Amino acid sequence: MLMQGQAQPDEVTRILARARSALDDFRAETQAIAAQHEQMAAWYAEHGDQAAARLERRTATVQQQLLAELDAAFDAMEAAVYAALELDP
């Protein structure tokens, strides 16, 4: 039940869609950054700097983990909003 001043379901759906779009843009950028770290890791490994290669691989892994956590958090928030509004996702 919506109270006066609360967002209407259509508005909430539009807001979530915009947030999802921003998250998708962020995901693409983060994946590109992680790929760059992987490329640098390969370059360092080829040039004999194993410590730098490990650091670059670790950085890429952290980027991917943070992205996965953000995705999971957004999915949970989105599900909670839809459940609270009694809407289908």
C-alpha cells in the first residue's frame, strides 16, 4: 500500500532501470580495467617480474570480486523493492 508522497510503482521501476543501466556501464568499465591488469600481469611475467605479475593478477581478481559483490547487493535491493511494492521483477 502506497502512502502519500511515496513513489509510484512505475516511477520505482524507471528508477531501478536507470540504476541498473548505470551498474551495467560500471560493470563494463570495471571489466575493461580488470582485463588491463591481466594484460599487465602477462607482460610482467614475460619480462621476469613475477612479483609485479602477481600484484596485477591480484588487482584484477579484486576488481572482479568487488563487481560481483556490487551485483549481488543490487540484485538483493531490487528484489526487496519489488517485494515491498508487491510487483513482479
